Amino acid sequence: MGALYSAVTGARSRLFANIDWPLFVAALAVSLLGLITMRSLSGDNGYFDKQLFWIAISVGVFFVASTIDFSFLRRTSVVVGIFVL
């Protein structure tokens, strides 16, 4: 049981090793403060729910993009191929 736990926690720590935590916390704080301001100034409107939905989507995309190894972009042919498209 201990070996399984250490394997899972080791994989999890490698998965989140490339995340820029200060950037994530700052962006999330600014987004949440904007939501609080929007809710307090305008009362009940439809934009609050839309903003909350898109913040949740962007957090998910952030974590997915953080897990991708972008070292393949160092090859010149890949970068040129992306810009040609």
C-alpha cells in the first residue's frame, strides 16, 4: 500500500511540477476579485454566471496546457510548420 501511495504522489508531483503557481494564484485572485466586484456593483445579472463559467473553463485549460511537454517545439521544422499553416 505504501509503494502504491508513493508512486501516485510521485506521479502527481511530476504532473504539477511545470505549473507556474505564482502566476496561477495571481490570475485566479484577479479573476475572483473581478467577480466579487461585478456581483457587488451590479446586483443580479447574467454576466456573473457567464464569467464564472469561463473562469472555470480557463482553469481547466491552464492545467491541461501545463501538463503538455512543449520541448518538441525546439525543433525548427515544427515551428516553421506551425507558422506556415
